[in-house]
Amino acid sequence: MSLASYYYERSGVKSTVKKKESGMVQSLNTKVDIIMEGTSFSKMNNYGKIMVGDKGFEYYSNRNVNDFIQIPWEEVDYIVASVMFRGKYIPRFALQTKKNGNFTFSAKKPKELLGVIRHNKYVPSDHMVRSLTFFQVLRRALPSRKGKK
């Protein structure tokens, strides 16, 4: 089962993915804004191409044409970026969907990729957030002593 068919079956979204006779997948997008090398962290690490366009976010694996992820912009709720060194480095980002959970990716130039998404207003700016740091996660996990006597 490919990643995209798994996504569409679980989310209940009607699939607009169509297989051509040559085995290639039809893109959701009619206009492409950026294509970039990237890595998908679904199941196992897969290297491939990330494509951002007017209809959705797409990932295609370099090795297997049946490993692809197509997420329409209507399904994306938040984009969560892991920011390090005060915004100088973004190692990975995740697309949090409304029904299906997170899809984590890494890109060659993530600032440029996220900038295209923000600039074209595919996802509102207030829905593009930073992930929690290591110390923020620890602070939330430990019980608070304030108010307890």
C-alpha cells in the first residue's frame, strides 16, 4: 500500500490521485511554485522531491514511484517547524493535517520552502508555528509546584 493511498483511506478524503498507464502519478497542482530535494520521515527515511503548488503539498520518492504523499491545502491545519540557533537552521518541519496526524519532512532549503508557503498564503501565518524546544518539553512534563502547599 502506498503512502498516499493510506493517507486518503484514513482521512476519508476523496482521492484525486490517478495512475497513468506508464505507472506515474498525476499531480494535484496545476501551477508549481517550488520543487526541492527533500526527505520524508514517514515509516522509514525516503529521499525524493518536494513540490509545492497551488492545490497542495506533494512528495515523490526517488526510488519507488508508488511511494508518494499528496496533501491538499484544505487538509493542512498547522505547519510545525523545528527551529534551532535562533532561526538560523530548520532541520525538519511537519504538516499537521485536520484528520490524519503529522507528516514530517526535511528539505534542502527549508527556509525558502516555508517562505513560499507563507508568501502565497496557502497556510495562514498564525498556523505556521515553532515546535517546542527540549527544555520546554521537560518543563511541561514535570509537575508544577506553584499553588501546591
